[in-house]
Amino acid sequence: MPTAIVPVFAGQIHNTATQICNARDLHAALHVGRDFSNWIKGRIDSYGFVEDEDYLLAKIGEQLPSGTKYRIDYHLTLDMAKELAMLENNPIGRQVRRYFIQMEQQARTPTLLQPTRAQLLPYNPVIGDSSTITLQNAAALLKSLCGANLTAPQTSMLCSVISSAISFESNASTQKGESL
């Protein structure tokens, strides 16, 4: 896994799950000479980036003794972040661009889970139970393996987990002559 030059996180732009980053983090990583606000607004205007397609605006409030102070964060798609990195036209920009490409490749590469017997046992469907119970058990297993926050690539692993559970069920039943 590449070293996190700019933190990347899951987000949703235009009703599509995607990886995004905070423009402030990108600005800092690129060592841009201009202040953040003028830099990001200038790049958006000059290169025609579109809100809710290339980036999202997030208004962040910070409570101060004098009242609430707001700042605007820009959450960028990795495509926009790569383009901004290229526009800096320096070695750091090229390094950041390669980093984003690695992050995209990593997100597209499915992580194959090979559950252990101990992991499968609590979710093992009882033979004869309804398919709804089997699916609920498989979904619970997936959540326990991947954590509560499932992303689109992780949900695609559901079939693999169900297949493993069925194989486990069949092998255990054949070896013991009974269901678990």
C-alpha cells in the first residue's frame, strides 16, 4: 500500500460512490505557493471544474468564543485531484498524481477474503432454514469481516462469502454426516 501522501476516503458525488480527497490536504502536499482559497477558486474557474461532478463543497463550522467560524472544504474526485497535481508541473505534482493512480488501482482490485472455520461457524446456516436466514447470516459475516462501513467493492464480495459458507457447510456435513 502506498504511503498516504494525501488522505483518500470514500464519498459520494452525483449519486455515485467514489474515492475523494480534501483539497486542503492536496494543496499542502503540492507545496503550492498561493493561499488555499485563491488557489482552489482560481483552478476551478480556469479549468472548468463542475460542482457535484468534480468536487463537493462542505461547510465546516468551528465553535469559537466569539461565535461560530465557518470554512469551506472542497472534496475532490481523484480525477480532479490528479489534474490539479499535473497542473503544478513539478516533481511533487507528478508524485501525487502517481499516488492517486495507485489508490484507484487498489480500489478496483477486489480483496479476496478466505474466511476461517471459526469465522464462519457463528454464521453457518442450518440446513433446511429459509434462504432469507442464509442471506442474513452471509450479510452479518460480511459486516463482521469488513467492518460496519461497507463500500461498493466490499459488497461485491458477498457472493464469495456465501460460496465459502456453502462449501464449509457441505464439507462439514459430509465429514460428520450432519449439519452444524
